[in-house]
Amino acid sequence: MDLIESLKPIVKRLKRFKYLFLFAGISIVLTISALYLFPDSVDSMGASVNKSEEDIKLQAFPIVKPTMKYGFAVDTFQVYEGQIQNGDFLGNILQRYHIDYPSIEKLAENAKSVFKVNNFRVGKNYMVLAKDSTQRADYFIYEPSVYNYIVFDLNKLEAKKVEHEIEYETEIKGGMIESSLWAAITGNGMSYEVASKMEDALQWSIDFHHIQKGDEFKLVYDQEFIKGEEAGVGMIKAALYKTNGQEYHAIYFDHENNEIAGYYDLEGRPMKSGFLKSPVKYSRISSYYNLNRFHPILKRRRPHYGTDYAAPYGTPILAVGNGVITKAGYTKGNGNYVKIKHDDTYSTQYLHMQKFAATTSVGAHVKQGQVIGYVGSTGLATGPHVCFRFWKNDRQVNHLNMNFPPPAPLPKENLDEFFKVRDQYLELLKQAEVKSIEKEVVTEVENSEKKDLQGP
Ligand SMILES: [Zn+2]
């Protein structure tokens, strides 16, 4: 510790106490630099060095670790990193690193069940590791998404998929609808993924085709992080939506018993026991149930017994409730259509499908939210849409006007636990700030106009 010894007289001369810390810091840095610069002297320094190493650990200085990437100590390899370019395929990349064609073919074949090598996508990252740059490389690593990567072992000619570790952080955010849900979500610093997950959480109580300016929402959700960077959005744990002076909540609750995992209202009533508010996400209602409608193709008055949801060709159509498929066929008017019987009272029907889902057939059981087909314009249809029909006791009714009896709450043995969870989430929801971001943008414009007015 001769360095510190030599600094002592200087320290003594300093009158102000705070300099002591500064010099203690500098002396530690100097000691460590000395150890780095003259590593050979380390052995000869003996016991005192051990003591200083201990000091370093105690003061939480970084310990020298190999640089790890994709689970490899990359310091021990020649490292080549790149991104898949247009026209790149496994062969032309690996040939640059001395891998012969028979090996590449064998590797592609062996890797098939893990990753099909013709699925490389332009712009995705890859890395090649070689122990000796003049010899064949040892590993090729490809990262198809932020969630995982594929390690191709170029010696054993096999591949494995490795999942990145995901960390979660609770986010508490809110917003107010100005023009659209999407704008409010992204305007408040959330990813667009949050919009769709929020729709999932509230799909039983909010009809997202009819959201209004001034509606407010608050959310508690999991933000995923991979290696410290934001990845995707995890689960929405609690949601509050305020419209027309009414508040709607969705609280996520699960238990060892996975059967009860799902969203509940504040009274602990399961939300999924109702029907989804619409069979297509991201759609708009293009025509309402109307007993006096003038039919656009037939050119005469004909009642419209359904609600039309317009959406692009191929958009998935979801079963609005659990049930059994009673019809899956084609008629000239309906085009490809499916009818589902939910119970003795209710059935639903979905018309004009482009095609059915692979699992759709008469007699098949479907779950709420399951994809049963895809939006099309088969039958009497002017454009891509689903004509959604709701049957009650064999009569077609307007589902938008339906009020269903509330389902029974959670069983007593879970209810107290649910209330505790609910109250914690309600506290968190209170912390969410509701701001109309679009309004703030307008304010900025106003300010800049004012500035202009004050100018010459
Ligand atoms: Zn229709």
C-alpha cells in the first residue's frame, strides 16, 4: 500500500474534510491501474495484494469477467457480426468462413426441427465465432427475434434454440382518448401492443368500436425486458376504462388452480362467462341490425338481422363464446358461414368468410376467442366483412342491445384472496396519470404561435 502511504502527507496538508474522500478515491483508482498496467508484479506483491483485492471486492468494483454474448466468452474467439442482407442464405454466409457445401447441407438438414434455414429474415442479427480465422468457423448464431437465438454448431453440424431470459417490471400508465385508442396509447409512451392487450382484457365489457373522445383508461401491466432493453408487453394485470360516466374494471386473478385464471370484475365475477362484444378485432361496424334496411345488392327493402364488421380480407374471426359448431357450409346468400350453439338459449352465426379455420367442422367444440374462420366477401357481400348474427331462442336479435344476467362470482374460498389482490391493483391504478397527450401537442403549437406573434 505504498501508494496510499505516499499520498498521506498530501492528505494531511488538506484542511477540508471532503478532499479526503476524493483522494481516497483517486488512490484506489491508481492502485487498480497499477495492477492492470503491471500485472507481472502481482505475484511478487504477495499478501498485501490479496488484501487490496479484498478491498476492491468490498467496495464493489467490477470484477474482470469475460465478455459474454449468446452464452459464449467471445474474447476467446474471432468474432464477426452482421445482419442478414437481401439474398443472404446460410450457404453464402458460411462459405465466407471456410465451411464447405456438404457440411452446410448437412447442418441445414439436422437443424430442420429447430429452425428452417430458409426462414432467415433481412435485417436480423447474426454472429460467427471462429477460434482460428484461417480455419473453418466454429459457431454461427442467428437471432430471429428479441426472445431467442439459434446456435448452429459448425463442428457437430447441429442447432439448438436458446430463449433469452425475460425480466418483468410493473408499469402503471393511463391515457385519454382524443382521436383514437391507438393515438392515446402511443402518445402516452406505451407500445401499440398495449392497445391489443387492453382490448383482450376488456373485450367483454367495452365495445372498442364505440369508444368516444374523452374516454379515460388506466392500466397496470408487465413490461418485458431482455438484457435491460424493452422487449414486448406482458400481461395486463388490471384495467380501468371510463366512458359515459361509467367505470369498467378488469382484474387479473389466478390461483394454483389454473381453471380460474382470468379477468374478473370488482365483485369477482368472471368476465369470460359472457360473450365477446365483437367477433373481429380492429374492425368497424359498417352496418347495424335494422329491420328496415335497403339492401345494397338486392336493391330492395330487406331486414338486416345482423351487425356487419368490416375488416381486411383474412382477418381472423373469433367465436364470441364457448360452444359447438352446428353449421359450417356455403349458401349463395351467406357465402361460407359458421353457426355456433352456445347453450339452450343462444347461438351465433358468422357469414361471408373467405375460408374456415382448419379446426372448423360441424360438431367441433370451440372456445371463446378461438379463430373459426377469416374475413372475406363470399355470398351476397359488397366488400370484406363479417355479418354477425345473434340468435336467442331461435330468433335473430340485435346483440348490441342485449343485457345478459351477471354470472356467479368466484367460489367463496377464492373470493377473499381475490379481494386482497383487487385492492392492491386498485391502489396501483390510482397512481396512473391520465393525460391527453394530443392536447399537449396542440398547446405547444399555440405557444409557438404566440411566440410568432411576439416577434417583429
Ligand atoms: Zn350483414
